Amino acid sequence: MPMLPAQLKNLSEALLAQACADRWPETLTLEFKRDLPGTGDKEKGELCKDVSAMANADGGDIVYGIAEDNGAADALVPITAEGADSAKRRLGQVLAGVEPRINGLQLQEVAIAAGGYALVIRVPASFDGPHRFGSRFVARTGTHIMDLTYDQLRSAFGRRASIETSVKAFIAERREMINQGQTRADLRGEPATMVHLVPLSSFTGRGGLNLQQMESDFLTLRFSDWGGAGFSRNLDGVLVAPGGDRCVTYVQAFRNGAFECVRYARAINVPDGKKWIWAGGVTAYIREAFQKLIAAAKNQGATGPAVFAVSLHRVGGFTWMVSDAYNMQHAAVADRPELHLPDVLLENVEDVPDCDVVLRPLLDVLWQCFDVERCREYNASGKWTPR
């Protein structure tokens, strides 16, 4: 099925011209319009209807500046009557009237060499719906827009909670697998850190991993201390790991668009075989995992909310090694063998705040699990200053 690039910044005049030459058909997720919406109330209402209908269905793209003929792209007709910045600002203000507001809308212009531009509105499949304009709840069905029935409305209001339940069940299953030694990591009963990033779209049928792109980009998932890395295909999707006879760390990119990182957590090269976990090393690993998985999800075109989850396994009786001086005075031992930190809900994986704004509270909780007052890899003002 013809579709625009996962990242709108990669959209070009050449691709739009090809869409017209090949007469790309309009679909559930793609619509062509010759002219921008006007400034009258009727035109504003039509814009809100079109966008809320896509948000209430599978999301999609509305392309302005392409004439449509019999349900297919016909000709590129550049927009010249209004500047691109002005048009984006005006349409964005109109769409702010959709209730509840649609998070993650993108407006992207494509310059045309002969003059003018085309404009794309990318509408995410929303998890905050159903959305309405005026008093109507509508959804796109095929290439048509229909009012939602009572049963559809009832289902739409409970959709997000149902998806979040599926995400939690997926993470719980993967955590149990690592406890049972059923993941790729050969941990031999030793402590491990496990990190997940799961876009909610992974459990709607709308997400999904582009395996070919992931294979091309696999080095972006190589952690800074790995040295080398390779990838392999498996039932779950694409697995990225360093070389060696024993796998103690990996990144799994799942076919549904979720990601998982695992790493051996016990400190090595310590005196007398002491049961230590390097506090700074685990903390830095979680931070790097967050940055890499967010970037990977964006490269895969993920949109909308995502859950970031961290767990530590088999840590009972291990010392959270902060420093020699600190640990001489503090035991720093967790009160349970397995730690499931509170999930972090990111409202839009495409627009994540500075990682330390998100992670510092979570990492404070991690350190407090070992009876340390806060994460000491941040200074008092909250700046990342690894020791």
C-alpha cells in the first residue's frame, strides 16, 4: 500500500510527483486535497471533522496541494496564496478546537521547485479519544467518514485502559522469562537490569517494526562500552548484541515495535567475590538505554504514548556499591530480591523532554530501593554529573 515516509522530514517533491504519476489511491490513512481549508466556519468545521475522524480511526496523512480524481492522486498543484508558516499557524489554531485536543499532530510543508509548497497534516491514531468536533464523534471508515455508533463510542472510551493493560502484561511476561532464564542473556542466576520501551501502538495493530530498516540501523543500538556489535533475526524480531561466546547483554527489537534491553548487573573484578552491584554503572546503563530506545522508536516512526519500564532481578543480598567511604557506613541493600520500578508514561514518544527531567525521579526511586536517599549521579541542582 503506498504511504508517505515514517518521518515527514524525509518527504520530498519527487515522492509527491511520483504519487501523482502512479495515481496513488486514497485509503483509510491517506487523503489528497487540492486546496487548503478556507477561513469560514464551514471550512473550519470540515477540517476538524477530517482530522478527528482520522484520529478516531488509524490516524493518517492529509496532503494539501495534490488534486484528487476518482479517489486517486492526480496532479501536484502547489499552494501559493498563503505562506507555509502562516498556513500551519492558522490550521493549528483551528485544530485546537477539537476536543479533547489531539496530541502529536504534525504539519509539514514540502517546497516545490517551481514555486509554492504542499502541506501535510499527519494525524496520530489517538489514545486520548474519542475526539469530537462540535457535538459529533466521527471516524474514518475506508475513504468515508461515519458517525460513531453507541457501541463504538463505548469501546472508544475504554480503549486506552485496555491497551495499557496489554502493555503491562507484556512487560510482566518478559520479566518472568528473564527470571526463568528464557531470554537470550546467559546470566547463570546472577543479577540483571531489564529495560523496556513499549509504544502503546504496539498493541493496537498499528505499530510494527520495519525489520529492514532496523537491520540497517542496528549499530544505533550498540551501547558505548560494547566495542563491536552484530544483529540476528529471531521469532521476536531483531536482536542486537556484542560478540563473544557468552551473551550477557542485548537489545531486542520486537516485531510489534516494542524494545527490550538486558544487562548483567553484578560487579566484576571485586575483592573476595563480594556481592556488589556498581550503582553508577547500572544507573548510567539505564540512562543510555532510555536515550537509545527513544531514538530507535523515533527512527521507526513510532508516535503517541509509550511506557518506559525498569526492573532489577535477583538483587537480594547484594550491596549497592556507591563508594568505599559511603558503603563503610551504610549497608545499601535492597529489602527484596526483585525490584520493579514505577512505570513512566511518556505522552508522546516523538516529543520527549530532556531525558534527565524524565529519569531523575525514577533513578531516585532506584537508589532509595537500596536505602540511599537519592541518585548521586546527579548533583544537587539536578545536573547529570557521573562520579
